[in-house]
Amino acid sequence: MAEINWTTEAERWLRDIYDYIMHDKPDAAANVVSGIYAKAQLLRSFPELGYLYRKESDGDIRILLYGHYRIAYLIKSPKRIDILGVFHGSLDIDRLLL
């Protein structure tokens, strides 16, 4: 099984998502963030679950979908996955993942 590492950037995106939803629907905010986290945990056993976004010198960047959100992650090795960010589907991911 792979270890999942949430980057500081990814944690900030997750907090921002929570804060944004919290304004209108406090109960939904916790459910969405929990769902994103649970979906990312599937990568421990199935690292290639998401679709290939781009190949990099230090590994493949892949995208895992959860509702309206995209979880961007880097497979650094069979034992390590870095979550790079969590983005709403309406955002330009090419601009955000430089």
C-alpha cells in the first residue's frame, strides 16, 4: 500500500473548499471534505485510479474525480503519493498546476 502525503497547498485548498461551502451549508461542508478525503484514500490501494493528466520527471500527475472536484496527485513511487491540490471542476487546472 502507498502512503498518501497531502501537500501544504492541497491542505489549503481543502480548507478553502470547506470555508466556502460552510457559509451556506455547514453540514454539507463537512460531508464534502470527508468525501474528498475518503476518495483520496482509495489511492493507497489503487494509485492509478485517476486518469493521467501529465508525465513529469518525478512521476505521473493524475486526476481523481469526486463530484464537482478534481483531486490532483503525483505518484512519486509505488509507496508514495503526493496530493497536489483539490480543485473545483470549473477552474482552469492547467493554470493551477504549473
